[in-house]
Amino acid sequence: MKTFVRNPNTGIYPATEDCVHALEVLNVDRMLYISATMGLEPA
């Protein structure tokens, strides 16, 4: 399985080290998608 992280760096809030905006996965038979919201403030 090959993966590619997709983190645009213009026009949206930048991703942090522990979050990605999108993950492209190639050659998989089964996929589970989940989503969450990134915190915009340290607190």
C-alpha cells in the first residue's frame, strides 16, 4: 500500500505535525475514512 500526504500550504489553515488535510492511498482493498477538526489555538 502506498500513501501520499496532501497538505496544501496556501488558502487554508496549515496542518500540524499530528494532522494532515488529506491522505491519498493507492492499491487498497478496504478503507476506513474518519475526520476531525484541527484546533486553531494551543488551548
